[in-house]
Amino acid sequence: MARARCCRRPDVLSSALPLTLGLWAGLSGLAHIGEAAALRRELTGQWPLPVAAALSLVMAIWCVWQGADLAILVRTLAAYVLLFFAVLMAFAHRMWQLAREMRKA
């Protein structure tokens, strides 16, 4: 069975993975900034979106400048995912509260 080209050259994977994650995190951060700007006019208490955007942009910058040490990348990615999850859960809770308020009105 033939292996993929990147599996034979771990240096390609170790340099492409941080750049790919950095690109994804950067685009995600920009999307969250746009979403926060749009929702700012509609509702209050949407602080988690700018925080999520900041986390994503910091992760993107770190991934691009970090280099190719995959062990550090995995640890940092795990911390980012946990923080990002907590922030988005806070946003989901705020949306749930808003839905309850709207049903009562």
C-alpha cells in the first residue's frame, strides 16, 4: 500500500500544520469580529464573541510565528480549544437566556 507523500516527509507536515491552523484561526477570528459587530447593534451581553475573536487571532499569530515544534503546537492547540469552548459556551448560555426573555415578552 502506497503512503501519502507527506507521511514520508514529516518536515512537510510539521511546517504545513501550523500554517494551516493559523490560517483557520485567523479566518475564524475575522468572522467572529464581523459577527460581533453585526450583533452589537441588536443585543447586549455578547462579550464572548470579541473574546473568541481575540483568542483566534492570538492563536493564528502564534501558529504562524511558532515554527515546527509539534509537541508545543499540540499543547497550545489543546489550551486554545478548551478556552474557545468555554467562551462559546458562555455565548450559547447568553443566547439561551435571550430566547427565554423573548418567549416571556
